[in-house]
Amino acid sequence: MLADDSTLLREGLKRLLVEEGHEVAASVGDAPALLAALAAAGPRPLDAVVVDVRMPPTHTDEGLRAALEIRRRWPGVGVLVLSQYVERRYATELLTTATEGVGYLLKDRVVQVDEFLDALERVGSGGTAFDPEVVRQLLARSSHADPLKRLTAREREVLAAMAAGHANASIARQLHISQSAVEKHINAIFDKLDLSAAAGYSRRVLAVLRYLGT
């Protein structure tokens, strides 16, 4: 089954697949129609679905949510997600919720017919297929996944004391440094954790939450 709001792309993929000997059970333009078509298929065996990440009505994450729903309700159906860009959160969520029968390709990869067909067949047979650019960006992200690694040993000590509820003066006494030094360390912590001075948010609280989250 195919789900993409671009009629041109959808019909092009349908024609390609039919010419390659595959059967397209349904070709739809939004996520609800895809889920309805899957439900209507009943026990009929289906190898895979190809779904765009962004579809009507909001063009945000309808396709991804449909993909996750398919993995939950029809775990035997492979899901190949197409996206215009590398959307890290979506790719990561798909990777962490399924270990087989999933794929994530950039739409530019579709024009490489052999690569697209190979990816679809792997996903349909229970394998995985991730665009090399997606993998590259996820690996780049993972190497910087823990922002606390940017902190010096002293900054981590200051942050730990903050998490324990100590005020700046108490931290200074505890670590045997001046209060101005504590303030400099805290500002460095905010910078390294990418915590801007946005109105209405306590950077101190956000820093502690980040620390506790690790």
C-alpha cells in the first residue's frame, strides 16, 4: 500500500511497482485512509506499506503516527517511511520502537529505482533499510547526545550541588571557591547545555532537570 499526498509521486510509485511485478493493494493520500485500507484488508497478507511523514491535514507527523500505529496493530507489515528531509526525532522514534520490518528513506532516494526497490523488498521481508544520510546524521547526533559531557569536572560538581538544592553561597563554601567563581561556572553550564535566557523559564531548574535526566 502507498500513502502520500502527492498524487504525482504516489501514481509514479504505483506504476513502478506494478511494472516490477508487485501488487499495489491501495494508493491513498492521507493517513486515515491508509489505516482504513489496512483494516479493510482483513487477514489478507500484505508485505509492506510506503508512507510519507507529512500528510494532510496538518502536514506535520501524520505519516509517522500512522507508521507507529501500523507497527502496533499489524506487526507483520513492513513500514517504509519517506521524508523530504532527515527528521531526526521521527527516525529515532521509529528506530527505537521497532527492530525489524522498518525503513526510512529520503525522497531523493526514490529516483534511484534499484535502491528504492531493494529497500522496499528488505522491509517487506522483515529487514531494515535506512538512508545513508539518515544514518550519518543520527550517528553525528549520538556522538553529542549527552550535553553533560561538555562540562568540566568542576562544572559537574557545581551542577551536582545545584541539583542537591544548594544556593550559590552554599556551593562556594562546599567547593572552597568564591561565589563569583560559582556564578561563572553556572553561566558556563547554561551555555554548554544550550539554555537560553528565555523569559518565563528558570535556567537553573532546566539545568538541574537535564542533570537528573541522565
